[in-house]
Amino acid sequence: MFTLPHVFTNGALFQGNACLNIAGQASPDTAVTAKIASSGTGICSALSKTDADGRFTVSLRTPSPSFTRYTVTLTCGEDVHTMEDVLFGELWLASGQSNMEFANDSNPKCKDMYAEVAQKTIRVYHVDYPAFGAEGAFPWDPDTMMTGHWISSDDGKNLGHVSALGLKFVNDLYDFLNPNADVPVGFLNATWGGTSMPSWFKLSELEKETGLCERMKKLGNYPTPENWNTRGGGNFQQTSAQYNVKIAPLEGVKVRGVIWYQGENECGGQYWHRMYADYLRAYHRMYTRLFAAYPGDFMMISSLIYPWTYGGSGECNVGYLNDAFVETALEAPGKFAYAPIGDLEPVWSYHQGNHPIHPANKYEVGARMARLALTNVYGDTGMKSPAYLDQVQHIHNRMVLTFKGGYGNLHVGHTPGEALHGLYIAGDDGIYLPAEYDIADNNILCIWNDAIPEPKHAAYAVQSLDVKCNLFCGDCPVTPFFTDKENYINIEQKPWYDTSVNSRWASRLRGDILDLFFHPVFHAIPGSEVCCDTAFKCQSNGSIRICSEEDEKTFGCYVKSYPYGRLDLQKYKGLRVNLYNTGSMTAELVLTTADGDTVLPMKKLEHIGYGWDRYEAVFGELADTEITRMTFRFTRDSDRFHFVNMERIRLVK
């Protein structure tokens, strides 16, 4: 009687033109014959022998990819095991934590995806979760017998439980590979939300990484028999736990590469930038040895991490982690690739109760990762890597940034006149402000801020909660970057710098519930109305129109302080703003703290033209108390036109 891992069963898809190692158990001390056949005709065969305990491994060379259905037969004495309807094509491993785990049936567009793949020769192997759950007794040794099942492309019910990103990835590979050939495509679905990267390491392989082992021992996350299964609800996160239950059942199967979405558990700042880069290198070495169909051409394609909240105010922990992906890819472009995703607006899944940590736009991410696979693995033309920062020059009060890679020209967004979001600049003091910019030929970006006469550092798409970062090279987002590699970066968002945008992604706690959704940038005070206005604008893409309701003489609007977007005005000398229609009005800036309001007069600096004037409020010595609101307040002296338009709010250092 054969005992085999569940992956070796009917309806399987294995990598073509590769080695397939089938390890199992049968009668002791007996010859084992393995044969691949089609329509009764043998294609290849191999011999092995069981040991005294009945264990064996037999290796077969698989046929070239095609739509031909094969049988794989194992014979040991009178015992016979036959796998029917077996295909050979292109196979990938999809692994990581919850954002890779995010299933199709949680995606609002899943029915369209099911319809798209239904007629294609795509297969998915899903490794089941162990019955004992996250806090159970995980096996110390790899358990190759954990259950799983193959899913065909027309089985929408079971596809609903596997990675949405993975399904989109193989769908796009299939479309590219099949116009002129018959190439089945599939992936192995091995994911678990909330896991650390070391949980996916095989311990016997990790032991070969001596330097990394020593560092992990100092961190306290190196496993020993004495500390194994001692973490309660965190047992599933212990080093090697996921390998032992999710990856070990796949041993013997070879894959073309790995698509990876994980890292949130390692969002810990500067140290984890260095540690995670070493994790990535070690993971690639381990999985090349264990699963690479072609060890010299084994690709690990990762999604960068979405800017959810990790840490306290202003922390750029996501940026540090993403830089680890970039670092490994730039040093070894034949091994690693990454997909930037900071331009994608968060789309929540109704099926997950709008849980604000798992954006549902996984098909878009899968498409970007597929594009990288097509150019780096399958020979398609076009972009091999997103554009990345290559050189930095300081010229007077400007920073000149030169980019390499990508496929096309630098540009901002997809709409003419769209403002650039997520780009910051700082001087020696490390105080970052949104940058002004100009795009020159040859993918050169010139940036500055009038409040920073001697800029030293720049950062793009590194701040937690910076979404819709919209610097592109061709049709792909530019790689996030920061130039200060020595000092800890702290950036407070200032979405009110761009008055053409009326919403911000903001975080706050309501009791024990995290509220992480879009919120207004500008709020109306009582007796007022506020809206974006493109009819009245001077030096921006749009202004904020603040209207008085009925006969209210005082009206205005305010911006609020949020974590990752605090009103850190104590760092600045004052604020300047363009105002329209204030000839017969009094303008004030009101700063609110727990101690009350500080009212600062806004005085006219200069006339800009067309009804617009530049105003300034001087902060003076502000108390070092958290400012919760910044209010722009106006009092009218006449009954004509009860409104003010406001744009281009800028801090002065």
C-alpha cells in the first residue's frame, strides 16, 4: 500500500522539463518503478527501492509543457498507485501572509475572474490548514503528509478559497504563453496570515546560514526543542512552523519561481531593513536548493508592502522594509524582483467586514507581478524592473534625482495637471516637507521646497498611510526611496498642502476598533460649507471654497491632527496661504490644543493678481502641546459674496 503526499494525486500539474521527486512509503526492501505514460505509451520511467522502513524516493524527468493528459504510475511489488489526468506546464509557488492569503471570494471582482479562467488549462494546489490551528502543537519535523487538493480552473467554489493574487498572476502568464503553444499554468497555494518570514524557513536549511542563525538566536526567534510550541496563540509564528505544515507537503515538486507577499510582521524600523534583506537572501538560497526547477534561473517576485500603520507617529517602518526588497533586487536582478503598489487606492472587501488592513485590489498586484515574471523569466519585451533612484545631486537649493530602469518616461499620475503626492524633502535638521518638483528629460526629477534653502535628503512613498503616491515611469509606479541611510526618518503627512484633494487616508482608534479609512481633509466650522473648487484657482490645480451659510458673519474650515499626520507646527516659524475674495474680511488662524485656542492674525503679504492675495500667520513661541486642529477663520464686513477661496498652504521655516 503506497503512502504518498497528497500533492501526488489525480488532476495534478507539475513543472515541465524538470525533475519530479516522489517520496513516499510502501513495502520494505522492495523495488519501486515509476512511469509517465500517455494513451498507454510510456514517456519515461525510473527505478528506486524502499529501505527497511519502506521509505523511498524516485525521480522522474518530466515531459515538455503541453495540454496532453498523462498518467503517472508507481509500482512496488503488488502495490500500485496511479495518478490520472496529470499535466506538465509552468508551476509557481505562491506564499506569504494574509495579503497573499487574501482569497478570491473576498475580492469584489471575483466572479469576473472565475469567468476569465474557467476555459483555461489552469490548476491550483491548495495546502490545507492543520486542524489544530494557530495555537496547536506544531510538528518539530517537517510533516509531508498534511492534506491538500488540486483545483481546476472551472471550479469557482474552491478557487474562491485560494489566493486572489496568485490566480491573477497565473492567468496573465497563461494568456502570454498560449497564443502560439499549449502551456498549462498553475500555482501551489501555501499561505497563512500573520506569519513571520522565519516561519517559512526549513530548519535544516537554516542551520547552513550560520551568521543569520546567530543573529536570530540573539533576537530569541531561533527554535529549540525546549522552546518549541511554548508561544500559545503565537505557535504558528515560530521559526519553521509554517514550513513544517505548509511547505513540507510540497517537497519533491519543482517550481519556476516564488511569488511572495509578506513582511508586515517585520515592520520594525531601521534594524529590520537590514535583517529582512538577509531573510530574503536566505529564503532564496533555501528554496532554490529545495524547489527550483532550474536553480540558475529561479526568481522570487515580491509585492512591496502596502502603507498600513506600523509603529507610532511619523514612523516610516514600511519604507524601511520595502527598501530591503529593493536592495536585494538591485544587487541580484536575476534572482529578485518587486512590484510597487503605493499608487493603488485602498479598496476594501465587503466580505471581510471592510477590514482596514487587507486592500482588495489583489488582481492589480497580481498583474504587476506577472508582468515582472514575463519579462524576467519568459522573455517578453518591456520593463524588467520598476524605475529606481540611481543618482542624487545637490545644486544650489535644488536636489536633482536621476532614475534608471522602468520602461518609458517619468510623469505624474494619469490626469493632466495632477499634483505629485508622497514626495518629501528635508534639510540637515531632518524635518521633511512636501516637495515642489520639475521633470526634465532623461528621467531626471528636480525637487525643492522654498522653506528649505539647503536640502539634503529626499524621500518618496515611504511614510505610513501615504496612499495614491503617483510618480510613474511609463505605466509603472516608481520605486519608493529615501536618501538618508543613517538617521531615522520621521515624516508627518500634510495632505492640506494640496487643496485639490479633499480626502485623506487617516488612522484613529475608536475604543479597540481601528478606524483606517478615508476622511475629509478640510472640515467646515458651524455656519459654513466647504468644497473643492476648480473654477477659482491661481497657483494650484484647485482651491478650497469656504462659504458662509445664511447670514453668518464668521465662517471657516479646519484640518485635524491624526496619527502619521500630526500638526507639528512647533517646528516652523509660520504659515502662508493664497486667499481669494478677502478684501473686506478679517482672516485668522486658530490653533487648538487641550489648553484652548491660540488665535493668530493672518496678514496680507502681497497681491498675486486676479483677486488673489498671499497671507501669512506668524507662530511665535508655540507651546509644546499637541495641536489637534488648525482653523482658517474669516469674518466678513459686507454682505457681498459670502465666501473665500483658499489654496497653496505652505509652512515657513
